[in-house]
Amino acid sequence: MKTLKRYVATAACLWLASGVAQAKIDSGARLITANEPVIVAQDRALVVLRIQSPWSMMSAFLMRIPSAAEISAYEAAKRAAYDKAGKKAGPYESFVFDYQGAPNFYELPVKKAMVRGAVALVVAELPPGDYILYGEGYSSFLYECMCFGTVGFTLHAGQATDLGTFLVDKGWEQSAVPELTGVSGLGRIGRMDYGLFAVGLRPVRPDDIAVPGLDSAKIAPAQLHAVGPFVETNTLLATRLAPVEGVLRYDRGKVIDIASGREALAN
């Protein structure tokens, strides 16, 4: 099971290019519209995600684990920019620069869904690789990261993968969504400066909204595993994904990968 340690630095470049927190993302994910045929390219991966939320501006953010070559290229570019900036650069760790490398942060928004309704169906073409369900967004901004526990999965080239349904509801009120009942009803503490949303993932079910024009037999359910805590400074709020049956649970502050029975350690 991979940790985030080897790619957090590269992932941060997408935020630091703007120089401010809550950066708006242009991720490069190609969203499939309702008016085009669904074709799985052999060198790309197709991801299917439903989003159940009372708000149309919600989105899910996915992060791809960069390759060793991508990490090396990022570090080289950062070092060169840092050296060029001279004394005004400040500490290297927090140095901000405009990096033009390959994106690895992808937004799947309700507003660009293939099917709209109480549950939106989002279908996107992404680079193959190892991913994590990184956060929940509002109006194309990262609103909450799942910094205290989430899930990871792999998207394979030439294959469609179904993540199931991304669930978002008010955290300060008691949610009627079964997966969110235990992480909602927080009262005033969940709505102080900003409202904290309860966020969960329901693995794919046979009666879920189907992808128009794509044989469901050719869509593989995501093989999910638990991902331990990590640090993200460019988000408004930090939370954790609700427990996922058969995949993810918590033992107080510990993130437990149910399949292995082991703690998913901090990154």
C-alpha cells in the first residue's frame, strides 16, 4: 500500500503556482458530456463517479501519485526558480513559483456532469495511475481535504473504473444519508466560521445510475484501500472521509485499512 510521502511535494505545486490558499484548479481532466459517445482510449483511463449533494456547485477532487520522473522534474524546476529568486525567496520549503509541469490534481464537478439530478453522474478521462480521493470542493475550489483519512485506488489504461457515489451533506445537522449519520449532527461546532460538510463514499451498487452508451459489464468497481493522514495547507477546512464498509474504519484517531487489518500510517 503506497503512502503520500513521495508525492506531496509535487502535488503542492498545483496550489503554490497561484501563491495563495484555496487556489482555483485547472486540472486538465476531460469531462465526458451527455452528447458524445463514451469511448475508453487505450492509453487513458475512464473514471465514473456519482455525486449526491443538495448543492450543484459541489465537486470531488482526485489526486494522482506522480512518477519518480515527475517528482524529479518538479524538484529541479523549484530549485532553479529558488536560486534565481535570490534573497527574496525566503525558506525553500514554502517557496512559491509558477510550475508548468503535468497536472496531477483533478476536479470532478456536478456542474459538468453527464447526467444531472438528485444524484449527478460524472464521467471523466484521466491519465492512468494510482490515485486518492483527496477532497471535496465548492465552485472549483478545494473546500475540505480528507486530511485525516481517505481511500486510494488505481485507474488502469484502457479501462473504465467505477468509484461509486460521493456523498456530501451538512455536517452541522443530522444527515438522513446512512453513511453520514455518524459524522454529522455536529451542531454549532460544525458551523462556526465556515460550515463543515460531512463527506462519504458509497461503493458502486447494481442499481446505481448507469453510464449511457457504456456496457456496465465493461466497468470495473474500484479496488479501494485506506489512506492515512496527511498535511495540506491550501484548503479551507480539513476533515476525514466517513467510514467505508469493508474498506475504511477508524479507531479513535487511527485510520484502519479493513482488508489488511492494519493502521494506515500518517504520511
